Amino acid sequence: MLRRRFARETLAGLAALALLTLPTLAHEGHSHTAMGTIEAIAADRLDLKGPDGKVTSYVLTPETHFEREGRNEGRENVRIGERAVVHFQTKDGKSTAQHVQLGAAKAPSAGGPR
């Protein structure tokens, strides 16, 4: 009886350990998501500052798709400081942006400055 209980507890412990380590195993080739504020943008790179203050660079390719409010958006309309969600894949240590969702466009203020 004691052996059976020990075996069950050991098996449960090993299963829990496996589940905890699963997210840290090779994520290469899977799609990931990052949210933050755009810090810089160039023809081949986008820098995103996350909620933790860390800036991460993403490779931009001709296939990278930009979207705002469900509509295609040109890369030239991306502004420093605006919020974005980057969907990316990591391969060979490089994070390549596949899809960038930009925050809603700010409406012009009525009446101008006061």
C-alpha cells in the first residue's frame, strides 16, 4: 500500500515537473505574440518596448503585414510611441514579425487647442 502511494506521488510530481518545463522547451517555429509601444522602426526592423520596459527588436520582411482597425496599413504610417501587438516567429535566434496590429488611429480633436 505504501509503495503504491509513493509511486502515485512520484508520478504526479514528475507530471507536474514536465508541465512546468514545457513552456521553456524549444518554441522555435511557433507563433508568439508581444505587446508594447513602438520605440523605433526601420526598413528591416521594428523595436517594441514591452510593459516591463525591455526593448525587443523584430525583423521586418516584405511579407510582414501591418493592420490598423482591421484594415491594411502601410509601414510608412507607423509612428513612434504608438501601441502595437506583434505576432512573430523565432528561428535561428531571430524574431521575425509576421503581423503587426497597430492601435486605433487617434481622432482629430474638435476645436483645436484651448
